[in-house]
Amino acid sequence: MGDRELNRSTIVGAGRRLAQSEGVGAVSMRRVAAELGCSAMALYRHVSDKRELLILVLDDVASGLPLPVVDGPPGRRLFTLFDSLHGYLGGFPWVVDVLREGELFAPQALRFTEAVLEALVAAGIHGRDALAVYAALWQYTLGHLASAHPPKDPATRARRDELVRRAPLDELPRMRSIMPLLVEFDAEAAYAAGLTALIRGALPAGHPNG
């Protein structure tokens, strides 16, 4: 690619493809330059450094985040917003890795935060309380995304099964009784149930969906 064809959009697109195919650790100015067939120095005319590149890539992903408009009580609106977020970010495991670090975020994602805060205000939750509820729902969602995907590689699953066999289940009767259920455990259904419980607990007593 010639320098005249190079622009911020093509750079962000290359960075996003790398992150999606190889993980966020693969995204560097040098790797993006190689993907585009140009020099790393050429990138610096459009993007100041790797940190800015990652922010731009995150923002590009966040621009596609669905913000469903839901009629009805705030509890339903909150559930739909976070359920949509969960489904969308499930397609971008590398984004979850970045967000877990806590340093970078996508400015475009604040549209989602605004929609959540509007629902909380409609439920009578303001200020610090609204921030606390938002943080609880966000952390629950991010934590679920970070841990809900079991290893698909047979060798990795075998190593995990071996660790389970080493556990002192004879001394842990409740764990022993629940182990068969883990085979058919539905992580998505569990997320929805937990989200519902969190929202009901957060809304004022007597509020619809509370």
C-alpha cells in the first residue's frame, strides 16, 4: 500500500483484524505496517503510537454496539441493555482482555453508559447510587465474559479434568453432588438469571421489576 492510500481508517481496520485473529498482543505498529505493506514510520503520520491505535480500534468496535430502545419499566431497559452488551462483546474476546486491564476504554462506549444512567434515573436512582449500580452490572457482565468460555482444545480440557480428579471430593459432598451438573451447565442462561437478580436487588422496593 502506498503512503497516499494510507489513512487512519485503513490503519484501524488492519489493527482490528489483527486483534480479532491473533489477540490484542499481536497489535503493534510494526505488525500493522506489515499487514498494510508499508513502513512503521508511515503509520506515525496518522497515529501517534500503539496506545492511540488501540483506543481507535476499541472505538471502532464500540461504534457498532447496539443500543436497543425498549419501552417499559427501567428494569426491563437495564436488562436489555446489558444483555445486548454481553452478546456483542462475546464476539470480541480480545476487547474483554483490554477492558479487564482497566486503563483503556472506547469513548464511543459512553453512549451505552448514558443509556444505562437514563434507565437508572427513571428508576429513581441517582448520583453515587447510580454509579454503584452501573459498576456492579458492568463488572458482573465483564467478569462473566472473561470466565464463561470453557476451553475448546481437547488437550486443555483433559488437563482441567485431571485437576478435578485430584480434588478431595470425598470431603466436599456438596461439590461432589453438583459436579454432574457442570457437564450441561448453560453459561448464557446463568448470566441472564444473575443479571435479573442484580437488577431486582438494585431497584427500589416496590418498583416494577424490583
